[in-house]
Amino acid sequence: MDRPAFVALLLGTAGVGYRLVLMLFTIPASNSDEATFGLAALHIAAGTERPVFLYGQQYMGTVESYLAAPLLGLLGPSWPVLRLPLLALYALFLWLIHRLTRRIGSPWFATLIVGLLALGPERVVRDQLTVVGGRPEGKVAVLLMLLVVVGLARQTIRHRRLAVGLFGLLAGVSFWSDWLILPYVGATTLALLWAARRDLLGWAGALLVAGFTLGIAPMIGYYRTAGPGSDPLSVLRGVIYAADDEPSPPLVQRFSGAVLEGVPLATGLCPAPGCGRWTGWFGLLYLALLVIATVVAVVAYRRAAGRAARVAPVVHLALVLGAALTLLSYARSPLAATDPLGNARYLALLHLSLPAVLWPPWQAAVQALRGTAGVLGRLVGTLAAAFLAALTATALLVTVLFTTTDTAVARADERAARGLADTLRAVGPHEVYGAYWTCNRLTFNTDEEVACGVLDDELTPGQNRYPAYWDRVAAADRPGYVVEIGSMQEQRLRRLLGDQADAAVVADVEKYRVYHPQAPVRPWR
């Protein structure tokens, strides 16, 4: 272990330790989407379910539920336990991106990348620690695939056919887990075709196909048994068509949401409330860096001799292509304009491209500091060094602001959710109706002792991901209602209860109020 590796180890350990502390305090706060993965893990551990896709969302794989199932089966439902596999995936991600960056860059540059990725404000750690599917395991898979490409090109892998088969397996599992990873999987596959095109004509190609088929086998099995219109392709087509039916915001708004807010948020340069004008510069600069990285990689490829020397710029090009396609796909969506803060998670995969995007400014800065560049080169290098320093300082500042000011809200929200679960678990009712962001979270917190059926603001059936809970509440003679104090749900419920509204209140827990009327209120019947 040389000095750069030792410093990277210290930075990576600090990053893992920082996230471990956040995880133990359930920061970021849990939510019902994450609870749905947790409930699926509980069912897997109990042997009652083997879900291929997330309940009610037939295009999001349940890899993270299967990873958490043994721990939840042993220790019971707990948010830190549910998130523990993701912490392990994050540590593995740091190790793999360090190894890859050393192979396609330089030792100290790899240390810089680890240091930047060790930092993390709310938006970044939410993508890394909350169990909402796809991204943590997808990042690890892509890095392993790229390391296979590098090893094949430099002939450092002894069992080449098995390595190609592993590449196919990782691609298949990534495809099953989350389709957002497809731009990176596609770009990485192109790099594999370049590095091992001759191998793929023989048994290696067969193993590639076999590995991919094995990885997507759960999808294939689901597709064969799913009813008409419920297979993943039909569901995804429906999502796309539904988005296309919505009024499309102007291109300028989508560009602004994706680039000026989405990129800085996803890369850790903005606090949770949103980006200021001073951070929007990185979004614009990111586009320029993608172009510069492409030019630098093409020039390096043309100057290099032999496949071993050319694999580094090929991997850089693959990472740039993955980032460009991801950003383009997101900018096409209306969500980039209508809710950039809530949907910046779709750009979390851009972390994979940091070694390619920051490599040109790193090279320029190193040449300027060593005095090996001309006058213009020194000027460019000095600006590049200032940019890298500003990038690091901004990420550090936003991380410090998050840990010192923004965690109190998450802890209060988690305390309220836990108090509600403890109250209902102790005194009931055990069958309740509530809002989407209340229900599955409550059910997970109570280890399914309390079942919650989702209602919308008009107190009509909402998005019930797991119908069994709705059926259980529907069968109850006297269900309760959990609403947020002052919400539209409470106002509607009190109008329906009339003079009996105050008498039906059984508990106030932080921001929640529990109603248990003598006669059930089901206006949809």
C-alpha cells in the first residue's frame, strides 16, 4: 500500500463511518417507498413471498430486499438493519472506483475521487443509504464490469471466459434491478466488444449470453406468468405514455431543472432545500467537462499504441457516454422541470463518471504545478486547480451544513413516526386507514401488527402497493384513521364524522392524530 492508497483508505473509512452514524440515527428519515422494500424483505425472510419486482411497481427489481432479508429475518424490522447492506455496497463502491481510477488515471487522482465521494449532503446520502432500489447495486456492477474490460484488454485476467460470463451476469442483474442503469450498461458493453471482440466469437460469447440470461432469469420467470398488460415492458410503456400525455414543459425549463439543479444536487454541491445560483455554474461546467473529456480521451486513444494502452481512454469514453445518455434521458422527462428537487435521484449514477469528467482538469493542474507546461498551459492548469479546490470546498461545506443544521428535521420526523407506531402497537387500533406516506412506513415499524390501507385526500382508495393490507383493513369491523393534523384528510374526515369527530379522537402523537369512530367511515362504498 503506497501513500496515495493509504490516504484513500483513511478517506474511505471516514466516509463509511460518517454514513454508519447517519444510519444508526435513521438519517435521512425513512419513508413508505423504503418501507415497501423492507416489507418485501420481511416476507422473503418468512418464506411467504418471492417478489421479483417491488409491490405495485413491476419494473423495479427487489435485489435490495433479498440482500436485507437474512438480516431482518434474524434481527427483526429495523431501519438501520434494512440499510446495512447498502452501507456495505457503498464501501465496496469506494474500493472498486479507487481500483478502477488507479488503472485508468493515477494514484493521487484516485485518492481525490475517493475523497469527493466520501463527502455527502442529504441528497447524496439519501441515494446511497435509503433502500429505494437500483442505484447502489447498479454502481457496483458497472465498476466490476469496467474492471473486467480493463483486465481483458491488459491480459491480466487468467480465466477470460469466466470473466466474460461474470460480465454478462452483472449486466443481467443490473437490468433486472433498475432500468436506469441501462445507459451505463450499454456503454460498458461497447467497451467489452472493443476489448474482447475475438473472445466473444467462441465460448466466451456463449458464456456472456448465458450469464446475462441467468441475471435476468427472475424477469423472464415473471414475464411468463404475468397476466396481460402486467409484464415489465407493458408497465414501462404505460409509464412512458403517461408521461408523454402530460403537458411537456419548455426545453429551457427541463434543461434548467436537469443541468442547473439536477447535476449539482446529484453530485453533492447543493443543500437539501435546493441549489442557489452560485452552484448552478457546475451544471453548465459539467456539460463542458463531458465534451473536454471526450476530446481528451479520443486524442489519448489515437496517441496510444496497443490495446493495453488504449483501454484507459476507452473506459473514459464509456463513462462519458453513460453520463451523457443518463442526463439526456432525464432532461427529456417533464419531471426535470416540474420537480427537480424531488427527482434529482435519477442522476445519482453520475458519480460513476467522476473519474472521466475530472481527469482533464486534474492533468492540467498537475502539469501546471510541475512546471511542465507552457505559459498558456500554466494558466489553464492554475484555473483547473482552482476549480478542483472549489469543487472540494463546496462539497465539504454542504456536507458540514447538512450535519449541523438539516438533520434535526429528519430526526423529528422519524421520532414522530416511531411514536405513532408505538402508540398503535400498544393500544390500537391495529387496522387503520391513512395517507400513502404514512401507511407502509407504519406497517413496517410495527412488524405488520398494524395494517394500514392507503386513502387519498378525498378519503377514497389510494395507491395500495400490497393489496393484502387493504383487504385486512377493509375486513375490520371498526377501523381507525391516522391523519396528519390539519391535513386535507383530517378536514374531510371531520366533516364526515360531524358531531362525533372530537369523541372519535383517541391519540395525538407529534404531527399525527388517530381517530377511532364507533361506526366505520368508508365514503367510497
